[in-house]
Amino acid sequence: MLKTRLSKLLGIEFPIFSAPMGPDIAGPDLAAAVSGAGGLGLMQAQLSPPADFREQIQRVRRATDKPFGVNFILALPHEENLAVCLEEHVPVISFFWGDATPYVERVHAAGSKVFLQVGSVEAAQRAAAGGVDVIIA
Ligand SMILES: Cc1cc2nc3c(=O)[nH]c(=O)nc-3n(C[C@H](O)[C@H](O)[C@H](O)COP(=O)(O)O)c2cc1C
């Protein structure tokens, strides 16, 4: 157990995430293994049709009752699978390659946290001002 602001925010034992690697590297089994071990597993969400994707989320949940997340590359189509995540109340929604701030309200309304991976100070400042919970710099 390593108590930090991050581990307390997420309810995890260790402030360690697995990188969400698309298109099909970081799937439900890897995410469940990382979360089950006390970190935060992040599953990629790029290629699966919504019905398969919902089944992947449920597969993580069958393997562990710990928090986990799903990652979306905003430059790719993401609305359908994002809607599935919000319906399923996935604990963490992580975004990359775009502005996450238009999604913050919807994700928070589902009870989930918003992560954004950024590559510039400007993007980090916009994310912080827009209510993103965790910025990965
Ligand atoms: C093969 C590969 C695929 C990746 N796919 C994604 C992705 O789908 N979404 C994302 O946010 N980051 C993706 N990344 C970036 C990783 O999340 C991470 O930011 C990057 O590997 C840097 O972390 P590291 O220094 O620990 O490797 C990918 C990285 C690799 C190597």
C-alpha cells in the first residue's frame, strides 16, 4: 500500500497505471491483472464494435472488483464506445490526442474520473481549467 493523492482519489493501493496501448495490445485481461494487483489497469478501446466492447468491460469486472479505466484516442471514432463506458460506469475514462474538456461534465455525471495525456504546457493548463481529474504529462 502506498498512499498518495492519486491512490486516494482512485481508491487503489499503488499509484501505478498500465499504459493503454492500442489497437489491441492492452485488452481486458491485462487491465484486470494490473487492477487486481493494486494498480490501475487501462484498457484500450479503439477497434471493438460496441457490443464486443461492452463484453470486454464486463470481462474486467468478472476478473476483479477493483477500479480500472478505458482509454480513448480522440482523433479516432469514440462516441459509441464512450457511451457504453458511461452506461457501464467505468471508474476512469482516459483520453489522448485531443481536448478532453468537452467530455468532463458527461463523464463526471456517470460518476467516473477523467484522465488526459498531454504533450504541452498549454494542453495541461486547459485540462486543469476544464476540470480534468488527472493529467498525464
Ligand atoms: C504500441 C503502443 C501503443 C500505444 N497506444 C496508446 C493508446 O491507444 N492510447 C494512449 O493514450 N496511449 C498509447 N500509447 C502511449 C502510452 O500510453 C504511453 O504514454 C507511452 O508508451 C509512454 O510511456 P512509457 O514511457 O512508460 O512507455 C501507446 C504506446 C505504445 C508503445
